[in-house]
Amino acid sequence: MTTEPKKEFLEAEPYVAIRQKVSMAEIPTVLPPLISEVFVWMAKQKIEQNGAAFFRYLSMDENSNLVVDVGVPTKAKVAGDNRIISSVFPEGEYAALTFTGDYKNLRQAHMLLEEWIKQNGYKERSVPDDGRLVGCRVEFYISDPGEEPDPEKWVTEVCVLVEKVQV
């Protein structure tokens, strides 16, 4: 089940994450374990969580390899280390929807959101990050599969930073 897409303004929000390069096929096996690693690091550093764990898709190369931040929002900006980075979700207008169901079906939610973005005169917006432009397409995992074993009940919010198309 997917909610109707909508546009919402989101304030800048700090987070900590592990930045990982993966192929599309590696996403389900390589990225999820990194969430636990981030939570363990946060606990050791006594850093408070301020929202659901997420994957932030930053870029895709010509071979469909993705650069993804796997992380958790924090109440305040903190320093990272050699493994954990500290970053910020950019403030701005986001196209968003909520998807309920197995993660393997999230692609359909992304396609629905992309169509809504085009039909409503928007495009994805890139932002500077370490000297290069990156995107801000995020999957917030509202449900914890460790607490909710039924994949059909998993809730994910998909958000894409957008801007109006210039004519």
C-alpha cells in the first residue's frame, strides 16, 4: 500500500552514517547490517537518535553503482570518525510518500514518486557535498523488521529533494 505523494518542507537535520558504494544487487545484503553498526557507534558515543534509520542515495555511476549513506538522524551535529561520517539532510521542499510492504517492492514506490514529481513540474535537486553535487533521495525505515516480522506491515517513508522546473 502506498499513500498519495505530497510535497512538504523539511528543515535541515543532522545525521551520522556509513557511506558505502554498492551495486543495486548488493543493497539488500551489504547495507542493512550497517544500520546496526551505526547504532552501536552512537551508543558508545552517547549520541541521541532523532528519527528513523535510513538509506540516503547520493549518486549512481554509469555502471549503476550507488553511493549511499546508511544512517540515523541525530538531535545535534556531532563529529564522526574514520568509519562514521557526520552530515546534514538539506533543508528544502521534498516530494514524499509512505509505502507499507516488503522492501523488495520499494522500487514501485520510487517510480510512483518520480511520476508525481514530473507531473507536478518538479525535478530532483542536487546539493554540494565534499566538492561534488549529490542527490537527496531517502528511504526512512519507520518499522524495525526486528520488532515487526511481517514484511507486509513494514512502513517506509520515501522522500526526494525537489525544485521547480525552470521554463
